Amino acid sequence: MKKWLPIIVAILATIPGVYLRLGGFHPEHNDPVMMTIITAVAIFSASFMLTWACEVMQLDIPQAVAVALVALIAVLPEYAVDMYFTWMAGQHPEGDYVHYAVANMTGANRLLIGIGWSVIILIFAFKYRKKVVLESTHKTELFFLMLATLYAVTIPLKGTLNLFDTFVLIGIFVWYIAIIIRKPVEEEEIEGPAAVIASLPKQKRLIVTWGLFLISALVIFADAELFSESIVATGKKFGVNEFLLVQWLAPIASEAPEFIVAITFALRGNAGLALGSLVSSKLNQWTLLVGMIPLVYSISYSTADHAHDTNFVQTVMPLATMQMHELLLTAAQSAFAIALIAGLVAGKREAFALLILFMAQFLSPFYDDLLPSYIPNATPHDTVLITFSVIYIVFTIALVVMHPKRFINIIKGYKSH
């Protein structure tokens, strides 16, 4: 019974959030802070259940199918929150939901690299006095991540997200899946709560695994709206910038379980697997998550009351100046991160470079008003975003010039082995 305790606790922790949903509670009429905490705990717990179920699922279905499904399912919590904001943006294009959708997406992507990648590398470096070495198979993820990043730079330049972006980015992800399902997948040792489920007889294991999938999916979809609206309401209640809460707090709740699992692998000495999993997650978010935004926005916009003057194909999601700068910074950070680990080796120097630059721009709202606006017609915050984008891009170009062979090897990553 003791071994099952984490699973039982995770299930019980989702109940209050579901109760809020079924009870018709709304942050406008209730305490938004408490609702944020309750729904965040529910999504956090559901994310853990998804992680365990994904690990066990690979025992009972073909590995090629498991790889594709795990890639999609593992990031479900983050998708649910961002797709809610995107749907509401289509219903109310005059409001702030477009702002929130872009904030959540860019925050999730930058956190994954700035905190996720750097912490994994530092933990391994300080505990084992070694650099993290990625398997050569991860050249595939890096190639497709590089491809998606190069395309992502064009989005802020044209100032919109549209259905062509959906076609390209989801196309990149489908191409990636078509490659990896042909590769041999090594058996991974299952540990923790997932190992408890894996030890069951096959029929019971299938029931528990799919039961966890069902529970976690229902919880995530039930609480995504309440969690999203509660964060916004909390910001308004305390005069805190809602954009910043949506950008950083929401992704923490949905991505923390993935970080914790990766950190656990690093502490056990398997940092290559840990960092590799986060590289794959970054690719999923940078292709599927970004690609789904204009598609969901278009569907929502076309079904809203204001859709009489447009149609599904013509609908685009316009980006304000700040949103374009946020996307540019996210793309620039991605390019720099790829350049740093293109040699499939990462140590303290690479980790601190990612972490320090991330923290400097993360803390910028606290000091951007103190900076001179040396970019004409730009707000202080826009100036900071542009400045860090330039820094990332300059460093990336320097790394490419210094180590061209690394990138030639990465380009070969599109080939299946």
C-alpha cells in the first residue's frame, strides 16, 4: 500500500479542482488566489499521472506508436491552458486573450530552456563532476528544433500567426515523428510510481494505465479554464501584471512534473536521458504548440458572432508589437541553446550561459523602467526584449562561426538510423 501512496495522493489532489468546476465556481465571484492554488495543484497532480502512465504505456503498445503518443500526451497540460486562451482570443479579439496566449506560449518555451536545460546540466556537473553527453540519436531533435526555430523567426517579422504557420510547424513535427518511429528505441528502466504500475499483471496494468490517462485528461480539461481565468483575476485583484503571471506562473504549474522527473534522472546519473527528454519537449512545444495557436484561433473566430465579415481561410491572429518582440526573443533563445549543445556535450559554462541570460531578461520588468529608451519609438520593456534578442543572435552566430562542423553534423540528423 505504501508504494501506491504517491498515486493515491495524486488522484485525491485533483478532487478539489474538479469540485470547483462542477460546482460552477468562478474567480469573479470567489477568491481568485485560492482558486488559482487549487486548480494549479489539480493540473500539477494530473501532469504527474500523465507522466507515469506514459512510462508504463510503452510496455504494452508498439514502441513506434508509443514514441508518437508520448510526444503528444506529455505536453497536454501546457496545451490545454494555452489553447483555452487562444480559443477565447478568437471569441473576443478585442480583449487581452491574444496577449495571454502568446505570453503563455513564449513563457513555457523560455522556461523549458532557461531553467529546465540549465538546471539539469548543473545538477549533473556539481554532483558527478561531469558534462552531460547526449546520445547521437538526439541530433534528430536538434535538427528539427533548428528547422522550427529558423521558421519561427519569420513570424514576428510578418506580424501575424496564420494557417500557413500551422501547416509549416505541424508539418515539421509530422516529419520528425515519421523519422523517429523508424528508429530503434532503447528499453528504459522504469522507476518510482510507474514501476509499481508496471509490476501488475498485464490486464490490471492496462486498466490502471488507461484509467490514469482518462482521469488526468478530464482533470486537465476541466481545470484549464478555471486555472487560466483565476491567474488573470489574481493579477487584477492585486494590481500585478496579468501578462507576467500568465507567462511564468501558468507554465510552472503545467511543466513542473516534467522538470521534476528530469531532475530525478539527473540526480541518478542519467542526465543524458533527462536533457534529451527536455530537448524533445522543447521541439514539441515549438512546433505543435505554436502551430496549433492559429488553427484554434481561426476555428474559434469563425464560430463567433463577429465572423460574418470574414471566413475560416482568411482569419489570421494579429500580433501587437510587444508580442512580436516576445516571439523574437523566444526564437533567439532557442537558436542560442541549439548552438550551445550542437556538439552533444554540455557543462557548467553552457548551463550558466543559458541561466544567466534567462534570469536577466526574466527579471527585466523590475528594472526596465530604469533603462534609457535607446531604441526609437519603443517602450522600455520592448527595448529590453530587443536587446536580449540581439545578444542571443550575436552569440549564436559566433558559435556557428567557431564550430561549423557541429552544425553540419546536426543537419544530418534528419536521416533515420
